[in-house]
Amino acid sequence: MIAYVKATPFLRWAGGKSKILSLLAPLAPPKSEYTRYVEPFLGSGALFFHFRPEHALLADANPHLINCYRQVAKRPLDVWLLLKTHRRHHSRDYYLSVRELGLQEGSPIERAARFIYLNKSAFNGIYRVSMAGKFNVPFGPSPSGLAIPSKQRLLAASAALRRAILHAASFEITCELARKGDFVYLDPPYPPLGSSANFTHYTSDRFGPRDQERVATAFKSLDRKGCLVMLSNSDQRQIRALYRGYRITSLEVTRWLGSNGKRFQVDEIVVTNYRP
């Protein structure tokens, strides 16, 4: 008998919510109160995999991330077989050769497996690209070796993702697709706490203060549309000011931040347009 494996995130992602689900999930509305789950900044998809909604619209501005999820949804076993090949050849030199190849070459299934391999082999699991859009994270050796997702884990993720619509699109386009009765979870890149804690390089376009204002505008538009909206962000004065008038809940979160991988206790906020 094959043991049941729950769908969980299979990617490492800066700012991922896996470790704070016990704090975050209770702040979301009950499933009975919304018809569809919408996530415009998908990342590792921790909240999506936790809830496993029947109907979901999942999107991200990173097309390589969305291609990865699409291929896992459609062809999880093929992705797993390619990952086994990567694991067999894994070394620092091999990682650098795969990184040099980039994420544009090859078939969609090859690019998906390469994306996961780079994600698991890169320093701290960071996804960062140059202004030219080239993945440029250094090798991050692990004492326990390369840990690729198991076949059962990819199959479980596939079962959850097959029920979702996946889009490579900006958060604004995704928010425009949301409709009354949807639950929208916004998890944008956070403003950096310092020069070494900048996780805004997910695409060749950097995410700055003006983009935080655009997210706040989208939040208010969703509110007017009749959506239930929840947002995570860093607890900073300028961020709180953008959501004045909405309900704000503070969270204490321990995160690994910066290029040196140091551990910090940081404050985050969750903003909602409903009473959690």
C-alpha cells in the first residue's frame, strides 16, 4: 500500500509561508465564505497547498515558476525522472553548467526540472536574476546532499495543481480577473530591511516603493469589487500607512535574511478587509 502524502510546497522560496501557516491560516476566511481562491504572487504556494481549494486562480510574474507548476501538474513523473538525472550528476561544476544553460533552453518539461534543480542547489534557495533576466545565484552546497522532491510529493502537488488555473501574469492583471466572492491572498515581495536583505529580484523588473503603492491600489479595488482580501507584508510604517482603515494583525516571524544567511526575528503584518 502506498502511503498518503499531503500536498505541500516542493520549492524553497524567500518569504515562503510554510513555517508560519499555523499563524496565517486562521486569519483566512472559512472556505464556505468564498467561491474561488486567487493568489497573484504564488511563490512556493504554501497557503494554496494548505487549503487545497476546489477552484483556484494562481499566478506569478515569473514565467519560469509558472511553467514549473504547469509541468508538475501535467507530467509529475517525467519531472521526477529528469530530477533523478540531475541528482546523479550533482556537483558544484555541474550546478554552474546548468545555471549557465539558463531557463530558456529546452522543452517546457526540461525547463521545469532545471528550475527545481537550481532552486534546490542554489544558496539559501534564493531566486534572483540579473537585470538581463539571467539566474545568477551562487552554488549552495548542503551537508546532506541534494534533496529533490520525492515522486509521491510531486504526485500530491500535481493532484492539487490540476484543479487550478495557472497564469504567468502581473499581479494587476490577475487582480483584474478576480470577481465578487473570491478570496484573494496578496503576498508581494517585502520592502528590504537593509542592503543585505533585498529579496525583490524575482524578475528583471525590481519591486520598489511605487510597486507597493500599486499593490495597495489593487487591494482597495478588490475590496470595492466585493472580494475577501488578505495581504502579508513587512511591518513598516510606510506599509501600514498604505492600508489605513483596514484591519491589521501583527505577527512575529523568524526568518533567514540576507546574503550571509543570518537568522532574524522580524515583524510582519496581515491586512484584511474582513474580521478574521
